[in-house]
Amino acid sequence: MTARVTLFGIGVDPLTMDQTVDRCLAAVRDGARLEVGVVNAAKLVNMRRDPRLGDAVAGCDLVVADGQAVVWASRLLRARLPERVAGIDLFTRLLAAAEREGYSVYFLGAKDHVLGEMARRVAARYPALKVAGARDGYFGDADQEAVADAVRDSGADLLFLGMTSPKKEIFTAAHGHRTGVHVVHGVGGSFDILAGVTRRAPRGWQRLGLEWLYRLLQEPRRLARRYLTTNAAFLLMTARELIRPTPAAGSANRSC
């Protein structure tokens, strides 16, 4: 097992995409449980502002770098992460593997019409995939246990949460065990992308770490303030870590 590194006070697993997929499939194969958390620049900033979010992510069995900015910061801070493990790419890799291995999946999140369109497109792309169930992400705190029970009763092996932060992380922390699945992966806005509601940045933008800018250009009114404030805060966080007398980066106590 590869030892975690500590980045901005959070343990992150220095894994490649292939290694992450292998860990997830091993959990299903061995009947184990694995909660996957992903971090990008905005989430690391918000984890400092929201202790519930920070605790939920820190409690995941696997935490990988979803954002290219996090990978670059890890190299500056000498807590090197090998590559970006984008949540949507992990999602589609696991869908393909589940189809191949005969594992069943559950989709939880998004609006009804988005969920339906995504399910239609997923069925066309992965025709042999076993979908144990699906439900929109619009439910209150009082319904969380019932939702988790429905996932458990479906018998799904993998659960994909297409919900925003911190809702998906808090749901996983509180009810992940109750769902009975082997792998829980919060995929955020990936349902919207697979449904064709929003567009993902081209590969060139992704390689340059500019997916956030591509999204900003699509939804400037909604995202401008959020991205400007979180990006500035992340740069400041990185600068502070660089000048700290005792760097936060290094090996964490726990191995995964």
C-alpha cells in the first residue's frame, strides 16, 4: 500500500488513475467497502471554511486529486502526487469495468429529467451494464436514511452520487455504511455532463488546468464570484504553505 501524503493538512493518496480503478474493483471483488473522496482547489478552500465538509472528506478511505491545480501545488510543496484523477474519468472507467465484470450500479443525484437522460445515454454506451436503481438528488435531511435503505435494498455494488458539495460528502459520511454498497464515489456534476446538459472542457484545456475557466465561460453570472474567490484563496493557501517554517507536506501517519 502506498503511504498517504499530507497536503494542506489533508491526507491524499498518491495514486494514478489505473491504481485508483484497481483499488475500487478490488473492494467489490473482496466484499470490502471503499468511500472515495476527491479534492480540487475549490473544495480544499471550502474544507477550511466548513468543518463538516473537512471531516467528511478526511474520513474517506481513499482521497485523490480531482484538480490539476492540486497536483501542481503538491509538487511545489514536496508532497508529490503522480497525476490528476478526475472524478468524471474515474466514474466512466468504473462504469466500463462494472459492465465488463457484471457489477451493478446505483445512480443518486441530479434532477429527474437529467437523471433520465443520463441513464438513457449510459445504457446506449454500456448496454450490458446492470443498473440496480436510480433516484434524483432532491431530498431533505429527514429522508436520508430512507434513501440509503433504498440503495441497500437494490443490492448495488457501486453507488455514484451526482450531488454538489457538501451534500454528497455529508451523506456519504453519515449513511455510506447504511447503503451496503462496496464503493461510494461522489461524482458531482458528472451526471449533467453525461446527460449533455453541460459540456466538459476539451482535453487541451484540461491539460492546462483550465477546466474551471471553460465552465466560467459557459456560466459567467453563476460562477464568476465563486471561482475568483476560491482560486485566490487557494493561491494564498499555497503561498502560506511554502513559507511555513515546518512544511505541512510529507508522509501522513496512515497508510492506505
